Amino acid sequence: MSEPTTPSVNPPELSDLREVMRRTKLSRSTIYALKAAGLFPQPVRVSTHAVRWVAAEVDDWIATRPRAAGTRRPKR
């Protein structure tokens, strides 16, 4: 008999602060101010001195941002 298999679970992709800053175009202080106000995804502590953000949560947050007035999406 074969042993039971456990379903494979893909862990979420994590981003460090530099990647979050690059993706959002926000500064470190703005990210932490928004986080403190509950307006930005909370990071996950991965060690005593390191945190990471769940990339999908940051992507979702970006998608909820309003577009600036007068900006257009590029034509395809």
C-alpha cells in the first residue's frame, strides 16, 4: 500500500520593503504611516528582525487605489 499523500500547499509570495516601495512608488515612511493607520496591508514577521508583505495583499491594495483625474490607460 502506498502512503497517504498530503495536499501540496503553495506558500504565499512575500515581498521585502524595497520591493513594496518599488511596486507602490511610496516611501518607507509613507508605507509605515499607512500601515499604522490601518490603511495598508500588515506585514508578516519572518524572523526577529525581518518582516515581509504578502505580495497578493499589496497587489490588491494597489488595485483599489483611485486613478488620478485625467489619466488614461494606454491603448493596446
